[in-house]
Amino acid sequence: MKTIKTVNIIGLGALGMLYGKNLTDALGYENVHFIMNRDRFERYRDQVYICNGEECRFNMQPLDESKPADMVLVAVKYPSLESALEDMAGSIGDDTIIMSVMNGISSEEILAEKFGAEKVIYTVAQGMDSAKFGPELKYSKTGELHIGLGPESREEDLEAVKEVLAKANLEYVVEDDILYRMWGKFMLNVGVNQTCMVYGTTYGGVINEEEPHRTFISAMREVIAVANAEGIALSEDDLNMYVSLIASLQPDLMPSMAQDRINKKPCEVDAFSGKLIELADRHGLHVPVNRFLNKRAKEIESEYI
């Protein structure tokens, strides 16, 4: 049976830290590496990180020293994916398993095209409320990883992923229809990430404030229409489930795009409304709320980038 003993992680944001801590605790400091270019390595090698008040030690490794790992976890934001493809090349061997916890519905296809579809286990990360500001990570829930086979994924890889997630105390769900789950999470991201960023609000804000709540719901309904045109059976039941999920999160925390606005970093609007608009145009569908969110998010971003 295939076993995952070494993991390389690309991305040291909220999810990279969250999963990196659990995997390091499970597999050992020497077996989990955060891969980065030499300049970033020199900047961050001595950084002290704090996870929910606890000091965390992470094993940093420069690109020129990286070696193929049993698994590579891609945890970057969408604007950084192109450079991540180059950064992770030295970490990929013939038997390497690739998992992406990125938002959106595009990263698996991009990774498959670059490194081989057989290596990719389709993954959706949801239900966590992690927020990273500087070297400090805060969260009340680690959420769940929903995993499943892509068109050419290896069955033995899925079994190995299940084993390592259990060892790392990371909750997971195996999905028979992973594309349906990916579109559901995409719907949530389109609604909550963009709304929180544009209105400068939190999880509590999109539930309790009238205008953000209306925008949140309307943006997700536009995703349902496009998903249905793509052959994905999203419905109002899915929307209601995700709204309940957001209502269960710590109300003063916020999703990644809202954090990007505070941290003055490029946001993932092109992976959300950008992708939705592209697909809507293909099917002749109108998505006015997402066009508004796309335009406004880029205006806000232009003020600090």
C-alpha cells in the first residue's frame, strides 16, 4: 500500500499554515517542507509563527534544495498559481500526489495539464475560519477536506491521502461526485469572499447586514444558474446549506479576499466572478451582481496595488 511519509507545501498563507502545522505534528519536522525561492527563504527562515497563541516551527526549504516528495500540497492564492507551478516542479516525481486547497474550480485542471492528471487528487477545503495576519494564524475550526478522484486519478493515491489526513487529525469526506462539491464551494466563495471584500465586512456581516446579505445570496444564485448550464446540479438546498455554514463561523473573522484588502495583497476576484462571467458569457446568461462585484473589487484593489 502506498504511504505518504514526506510532504512539500507551496504557500505559507492561512491554509498552508493550518495544514502545515497538523502535518508537521503528524509526520515530523524533518518530513514536511515549505518550498520557496531563495529570497523568501532568507526572509522567513528565522520567522517565529504563532498558531492560536502557540508557537509553531516550520521547516523552510529553498527551491534549489527541494526534492520530490510523496505529496505536494498547493496552498497559494490564485494570482500566485503561475509562479507556484515553477516553484513546485522540483518537488514532483513520478509517484508524487498533488492536492490543491486553492479556491475556485480551475487549479486541478491547470495542475493536471502541467504535471499529469494521474497525480491529482481533487480537493475542496471548506468549513474553516482561519485568518492570517503577519506571522499569526487564528482559527476556531479546521473544517473538512472533501476529496475525490479526477478523471485519471490513481485509486491508491486516494487511499494514501485518506491515511495521512487521518494521521494528521484532519477531517475529510470522500466524495463520489467531487465536481459537484467543487462547484458548491465555488458558489460559496463567489458569494462570501467577494461580498466581504467589497463591503469590508466579516462573516457576521454577510449574515446580519441587509445589503451585504442580499448581495451574498444573489451572487450565489447566479452561480447556480451557470452551474446548471454546465451540467452541475446545484440548487437552493445547496445555497441554504452554505449560508448555514457561514452562520456557524466566528462572526468577527473574515474570508481570504477580505483579508487581502486589509493586507493590501492581490485578491482572487478573477478566480471567482472572473471565471463565472467567462462561463456565463459562453451560455448567454446574465450575472449582473457578479459583474458589479468584479468591477468594485478591482477598483478597491487598484487603490493599493
